[in-house]
Amino acid sequence: MTSVFSRKDFIATKWFTLEKIIQFITGVFIVPKIFSTLGTVDIGKLKFVELVLGMFTPLFLLGLSAICIREIIFKPKQSPQILSTAFYLRLVSWLLIFIGVFIYFGIAKSSPLSHLYIIIALSYLFKLTDIFEYYLLAQKWTKIIFICKITTLSIIVALQYYGVKNHLSVDYFAQLIVLDFFIQGFIYFLILRLKKPFLFQSWHLNWPLGKSLLKMAFPLMISNAIIMFYITIDELFLKYFIGDHANGIFATVQFLVIALSWNLGFSIINALYPSLAESYQNDTALYRKKIIRLFKIMLILGTAIGLLYTFFGGYILSQYFSESYIEALNPLLIFCWSPLIIFIGMIYEKHLINTNDLNKNVYRFSLGCAVNVVLCYLLIPIFKVEGAAIAVLLSHFSTNILYMFLDHKSRRQLLSFI
């Protein structure tokens, strides 16, 4: 990695990787206990609420994350204006969404899950502070991000352990999601206030800049909305055809593969993105070499994840989860190969961000969404959770690999990298 990436890039990746490894270790020991304490039905309810509200995430995030990081790298002197404008845009967006959720689930619609919807929706207010992370990523200050996230993780894991030992309800664990975002944001704020890279008192909404950011981010926001919909499709079909128990089983598979595994690849790609953006501006040949090297690293990591769960998936489920979760084995053996495909798409998306060609994200995720809807409708009634795993895997293949070969320009660029 160090032959094409600088020492600073390598250090940035090291901190991100170490964070995910620590999350993996703690997750292996505490999250299965939470799943077993709550049972498949309550876990299914909590995850379903998270997924339903997750469909609004693109409207809350506004596609600004990658765009702001890119703009801070390209225009470092405008960093305070970019961050403050992004903050106020997202604050207004959250207010509108929260008021809508509160009116619908808190007043208009009587539902046993209303309180969960309000709690999870509130957590997005504190997630506003992840705009501080945009700046830290652009500056490659990943050690600060590591310290913040590990401190937050330590506190939350301790509280989760307390909840497991005392057999507390699903509401308690939902409230920990709010607390997680709050603690992380508060630590970011304290660190940046201490280092003083900019003055918070001077933050204001720059509307012309805001319009420019929203215009650039619009394709990413649309594609993210499509992503959230097609990720949620499986849970919607599972709940309709089978029920909360099936969603609890599938949530276990997603936890093992997504939360514990492919987040490692996601963190590496994110850590190295500033280096890719710099090379894209300054050295095309080096940029090509970095893309190729990153592809190779992710192919190795994706294959390792697939092999890990193929050979040890049954052992992990039997040792760390209760007997009711053993049904997750077959879906896990299918879904565990999705990181290998997803990592390719993640790198492709970073390339689209650099080339300002994000409209293709809309097209490729629309393709994946259509494939997932059709396959879920056909497979879930017959194969149940296994059908959902097959549908998601094939939709990921359509989105992240098939589309690149169908699109003429992407195919030509891909061949030029080989």
C-alpha cells in the first residue's frame, strides 16, 4: 500500500482499521447477547423501525458527506463556510422530517411502535455533528476520529452490558442509539474547539454556497434514497410474507456481514479517499495506480470475509447466539459474499465523485432496486430468509458490477485501469 499511498495515508488507514477491529471484537461479545436478550421478534421490530426511518436518511444527509469532503480538499480556505452551511442545511432538513414523524407516529397514527419511531428520529438530531468528521477526514486527522469513536464505543458497550445483565427492554437499547450520537458529537465539538481550526461563533448559512452544494449533491442524495429503498425492500417483504421473526433472523445476518465485516472495507476506502481526490487533481497516472491497488486490497478483504463465514459461520452462530438464531446460517452463507461485490462499487462511487459524474449513481442503484424488488417478490415466498439473501446479493451484483459493463464510458475507464 505504501508504494503508491503516502505514509500519512497509511497512518490514516491504520487508525480507521484499528477502530473497526475493536468494534468487531466488542461487537462479537456484546451484540449477540443483546439479540438473545431481546429475542428475534423485538430485534425485528427495532431493526424495522430503524430501516423505515433510514429511508428518510438521504433527505436528512442531503448527499453532502462526500461532496463536502471533496470541496474541503479542493478548496481548503472555504472549509468553515462549507461546514457551517452544511450544518444549517441539515438542521432545517432534520426539523422538517422530525415534525413530520412526530405528527404521524406521535399523534395521528396509533401504533405500538410509535415511541420507537420518535426515539430513533430524535437520534438524527445528534448525528448532525458528523459534519465535524468531514473536516477531520479531509485533513486526514483520523487519530482524532479514532479516539472519539473508541471513547464513545467504550461508554455505549458498558451501558449495553448493563442492559443485557438487567434484561432491559427494547426502549432502553433504542435510547442508547441517541446517546451514542450525542456523545460522539460532543467529543468532536470539544476537540475542534480546543484545536481552533475555525471559530464556531462565526458560523452562518451561506445561501449561494448552499445552493451550489445542494446542486452538486443532488444526484448523490437521489442515489442514496434509492439505496435505502432497495436495502429496505427485503425487510418490507419479509415482514409482509413472514413477520418480525424473519426480520430478526435477517438482522443477525446483516449485523455479522455489514456491521462487523464490510464496515472494515468501508473505513479503509473512506480513509484513503482524500488521497485519491488529491491525486485525481494533481497526478492522473498516480491516481490510476492508487485505484488499481485499492481494488486489489478490497478483493483480498472481500474474499477473506466470504471464506470466514463460509467455514466458521455455523460456529459463530452456535457459540454467540441463542438457538433461535441458528436459522440464520443458510442466509449467512449466501450473504457473506456480498462485501466482495460491494467494495468494488464503493471504489467506483469514489471515482464518480472525483469525476463529478454522480448521475450514474442514480442509474446503477435504480437498476439494483428493480432487480431486488422482482427477486424479493419471486424468492421470499418460496425460500423465505434465504430468498432475501439471494435477492440482495444479486441486486448488489447488478448495481456494482453489471452496471459498469453496461455503461460504455464506465467500461472504457475500467479497461483503462487494467
